[in-house]
Amino acid sequence: MRPAASDTFNIAGRHGSHGHQWEGVLKTYQGDFHIHTNLSPCGSEEMSPPSVVATALAAGLDCIAICDHNSTGNVGAFRDAASGTSLVVIAGIEITTAEEIHIVGLFPDIAAADRVASEVQATLPGSDSDYERRFGEQVLVDREGRRVGHERRSLALATTLVLGEAVSLIQRYGGLAVAAHIERPSHSVYSELGDLPKGIPFDAVEVSPVRSRFIGLREKFARYGFPMIGSSDSHYLHEIGRARTLMEAEAATFKEFAAALRGEGGRKVAYV
């Protein structure tokens, strides 16, 4: 079921399965830019490429981003699984900083995402059987969801990168740095620092499904002027699309999403 659009996007009565026509060449696309797979130690086994792609399409999404904890190992499999469908898969990662803050990185291609993941994982210790018993398996899969290996780094742990270093690393490879689930009481900028630190050039801040008592924090963070997007931070299939971003752009691509965050040519974003 598709949620109602925000007031920023007047698309009442124009819902179709995908891309809704706007003035000129712009359309409204719906994206969920923070989805985990069964590679994340906290991700459900059901988060396989075929299942996630099918669920995202059924939810009316035009694009998703695969953002596992400290790894990009399954991004290629999910992009392959979406090949031949209308769904666009963006390469992403969720970095845990030294302060225990989660930062989402979104990238123009898998190669850039993999380079960031390589530097991130160089700061993590290896995993062992005790680690997997505590945190869960870290499964690498192919496009059909078949297991092809395991990630051997401890993805559930914090990296040694402080917040500014993580943001700089993402942007150095052409990525977008997003402050994840900013209003949550754990692993967010708010929970760990109490505020957005000055001088950190986020490309956007992310809101996600939370209990109503945290909604007021969105107004606080909106005053900083960063674009605000909605993402589900899905770890289970039923969570996909429960928060999403409306993107007015020419296509459901990374390039157009980046332009929408910057407000170029009438492009814009809103969250629902």
C-alpha cells in the first residue's frame, strides 16, 4: 500500500505503478534509499535479491538503495536480480562511525561503493564463530539468493572512522553522505551527539519510521537546511517502503537523485 504524499508533492489522483508525469520532462519517482540484505548480521534471511526486488516493485517503488552494514558485498547480486525490471538499484553502504553513528553512503556505481567498503573494512577486525553466534551470519549471495560465501569482517562493530572522516570518505568517491535515521534514540547523530555538528557537509538527512514521540525532532533538524529524505532502514520484507522519498526528477537514477537533493532545474525531494 502506498502512503499518502506530502504537501510538497501534489500528486493526488495521479498514482500509477511507476513514474508520475509532472510539468515538462519531470516525473515523481518513489525511492527507499536504505534497505539491508541478509549480509547484514541483523538482516533477516528473507532479505534475498529476488524477494527484495519483488517486494519493492509490489510496494510501487521505482528505486531502492542496498545499504548493508560496513559492506557492499551483496549490491551486485541485487542489481543483477533487478535487471529486466523497472526497479533501479543504487549501490550503498551504512557505515558505523567510531562514535557509533550510522551514516548512509549512496554511490554513482558499484566500483565507487566497493572502494569505500574496502577502506571501511580495513578498520574492522575479522569475525569468528563466537562473533556469528552473537551477531548472526553475514551471507554473500548471488542474484537468485543462493549462498556463495560469507563476509569475514565484523560488520556489526564500529569502524575507527570518526564522523567527519566517514562523510569525507563517501564524498571523495563521488557519493552522497546521509545522516541516517536522525530522530532515533540509538545510532543516530541525535542520540550520540545531541545535535548536528557544525561543519559536517551532509548531503541529506534521513528520517525513518519511528514512534510519534520522536516526530518533533524532524522540525529541529529541518532548520539546518539539509534536504530531508525518508527511508525504511528495512531489515525485513514487510518493512520495505514503509518510509520513502518522493523525487521529482527526469529519471529514477543516482544522478537525478543527487540533482534533486541540490534542487537543480526544478527537481526536489520530499519524504513520506
